[in-house]
Amino acid sequence: MAGATHEMNAGGKLASLLEANSEKLLTCVHCGLCLPACPTYRALGDENDSPRGRIYLMRGLVEGKLERGDAFVNHIDLCLGCRACESVCPSGVPYGHLLESARVDAARLKSGRRTLVDRITGVALTHVFTRPALLAALMSIARWFRDSGLARLALETRLVGGRLRFGLALLLASRSPISTRHRNLGPEANGSPRADAAAPPLRVALLRGCVMEGLFRETNRATERVLARNGVEVVGVSGQKCCGALHAHAGLIDAAKELAKANITAFLDTGCDRIVVNAAGCGAAMKEYGSLLSGDADFAGKATAFSSRVRDISEFLAESGFDAPSIRIDRAVCYDAPCHLIHAQRISQAPVDILSSIPGIRLVPLRGADVCCGGAGIYNLQHPGLSREVLAQKLCSIAESGAELIATGNPGCIMQIGAGLLLDGIAAGVVHPVELLDAAYAGGDLDSQL
């Protein structure tokens, strides 16, 4: 994404990121192949809520043919940002970059008339997610509320409704269906590491993340154990922060850039060979730091070097190789592809190969496995109605599959699908693929409720 300021130029017109990327808008030939791939177009049937339609709006804004008003803001806001259109586009339109550019304008245009949810989101992203100590404290409270039984009690007694009720379900869905029997053990819990005398071990740094370390720390520990089991040296990274993906999606591009700079400095200072990420949305954002900071003379080169080292955990294991596990997990499992893994990072086979390597797992097909679940960061809280409509299709597919477990590699997807299953009374759990691999190495149990 080309760097640009948000100041008024000499003519009094907003010099926006969208204008700086205007040439990319011209790559769209308006063929319409993106329409069937777009969840919001399928749900609403409005051309303005398709990728092609939104690009028309962006061009209209840049060319002065469209007023900077509610129509532009509303249709840009309703986009899930799943980037499924990129996978089917014959012209290679960088829709994800254009959307984030447009959202910078949209955020400024609605700054004086934001909803309560917008205000809360803005405060959280600007004043909480940028402060690791404060974020860790709040996440600790959230974990206690989740694990104490109070969250489930509040859900079952219907103490709250609407978005708050769904929020409770999201929180409860962040708890893994895999038991904690081996969770607090060190890397040796997975047995002896693979020996490779021909080469020194790769030095890998793991993004702990904000939501991952806050609500999915078991997945982080499982990732560390899997890496250690496969002969990888995991190095610590002090000073790492939130990846900035949520900020970029919300149009808070300056905050996203500052977080990116902090992470680039922290990770590159370790001298690591690879940067491993177990959250698809974070991985996609970090692989695009080079684009995000392309206009920054001090960080452009370092950002490109950083992004070249980023790997999703499944991608890394596929590249470096991993030991086949020996412990059986006798479950029917379907794989649901996170949008920012399959569409943004173009990784589709590696997670399936990991699951296929686990003895006992019966992989069952999932209709629409490459279709968005409706989570999209905090979209499910900003646009609950449309989010649930998109989620409903996913839940139907899961019910049809007969799967006992849904494996997916992104925290937002785990929470969104898990919340839907919980509220709809579908007896299935959602888990990260690396946790299943870890359990197959170390013998972790699945909760009896599944």
C-alpha cells in the first residue's frame, strides 16, 4: 500500500490513500466473475455490495463523480474483506489493498457521526490494542470470566441479549475442545526433537499476538511444542505488539503502521530465520508490511525483508517437513479455510496435509469450505445481522458434513463458528489444526462433551 498522508492538499481536497492507489482501480475490467464469490453480494443482491460495485464507488470518489457521503461509507463498511474476489479475478485486482485504502477515507468521513459500536471499537483499537500491558490485563479478566463458568451461566440464563449474547458465545468459543492434560509441559512433552546433522536448526520467532496470547494461549504453547518437536529453535521476541490487522481493516492506517514498525524492529533484532504465525489474519497483514510501509524511507527495505520471512505455521511445516504423529485421534474432522489464509496468502493444501497425517482422523468434505464464515475481525459485532446470515450457511454445511470437529487456522473464525454452533445447539467443536497435531504427538484428550 503506497504511503500517503491524510492532510488537505493545496486545492483543499483530501489527499487520500485511495487517490494514491488510483491506478490499481483501473485494473478492474468489470467482468463480474467476482460476483458469485462475494458473500455480501450473494446475501444482499446489490451491485454496490459486490467487489465490482465497490470499485465503481472508489473510482467515482477519486474522479469526483461521487460525493463523499453515506452511500460510499455504508457500502465500504459492509464488505467483509474476505478477499475471495481476488482468488477468482482474472485481472489480478489487488482488492484487499484498495479496500483498506477506501476504509481510511470512510473512517474519516464518518468520524463525526460514529455509532456507539464505532466509538467503542475506536477506543479499543487506539488505546488498548496498542498497549500490551493493558491488553494483557483485560485479556486475563476475560479468560477468568470464561473459565470460571460465569460466562456460560450468563449465556444459559439469558441475562443479556443481542450483540452482548453473541459476544458471550464468542468468548466461550475461544476455549479449546482439547484437554489441558499436557498443556503446561515444556517442549519435551512431544518427545525427542528430530535430529538433522546436515544442517543447524532453524531459528524461528513466533508471533504471540493479542487475541492469540490473550484467549488462545494454549494454541501458542501447542505451536511452540510442535516446532520444538520438529527440530526448530524458538527464539523469544521482546517488544512485539499487535500485528495491526484490525487497525488497517478499520481505516486506522497510521496506528497500523506504527505497530508494524514496532514488530519489524523487534523481530529483525532477533536475527531469526523465519517468523511463524498461527493466526491467518495476522499472517496476511504481516506479509503485507512491505506494501504498507512502501512509502516510508526508513522502513521500506526492512519491511520487505521482514515480510519475506513470515510463514503461517502450516506453510512452515510444509516447507521444512514435520514428523508424522503416532497417536490416534478418532474423530470426523472437516477443514474450513480461513479467508486470509486461502485468499490472501494463497495457502490451501498445507493445513489439509497436517490433518491428513494424524492417525484416526477421518477428513470429511465441507461444502463452501473456502467461503467466509462472517466473522471478519469485529465485523460480527459491527454488522450482526448480515454476519449471522453469512454464518448460517456455514453452519448448514457443517451440519450436513456430520463432522465432530471443525479445524481452522484463525482465532476469529474459531470464535465465529464456535459461537454459531453453541447458540444453534450443534454438537461439534472448533480447533486449530496445530493443536490437533500437538495432541497427536503428546496424547492430549478431547473433551468428553464432543
